[in-house]
Amino acid sequence: MFADGTEIAASMSRQFRERYNLHARLSEIATMQFVCTSGVYPDIVVPQVHTWDVAFANPVGTPCILMDVIRGRQFDALWNDEPDFGATMSEIQQVAVQS
């Protein structure tokens, strides 16, 4: 946390170079930026991406994304920990999530 209260999250790759998928990571960044800025999906909360480096040759030593912190719970925790959670979703939504 910075002195002004700003919080930044860092997403760093845990994959080895041989298994790292550069195109998937770039797609993830582009998707977050699109959803965050386009206004097409106003109900989806997505962190604002501030910067990224998709190379291993950087001061961190691994590809990383710096973005805003989003508070909440991971979807799989909701699905697994709350028995009625899936019941609030339509059948189509449930099938899409389980696919």
C-alpha cells in the first residue's frame, strides 16, 4: 500500500519459460483492458491494468502485470463453499461455468 492508500496488485507468472504462453498472457491483458474501458460489460468488475512486462528479462525475473486491487471472493470458493450459490444461477450459467 502506498502512502496515499493506493493498493496495487502484482500478477506474476509461476510458469517456467518453456511452458510460458506469451500470447495467452497478452490476451489476458488486452481482455482486462477492454472490459475495463469499453463500457460494453458494465457489471463485470475488472482491475485497471497500469503496466506489464511479459518478458523474463526484467528486474522481477518473471512476466508480471501491475493492476488495481479488487476485493471479493474467488468464484471457485463461492461455488464450493456455499451450497446454494449454484441454485441462484440459471441452468445455462451453471453449464457455462462447469465447462
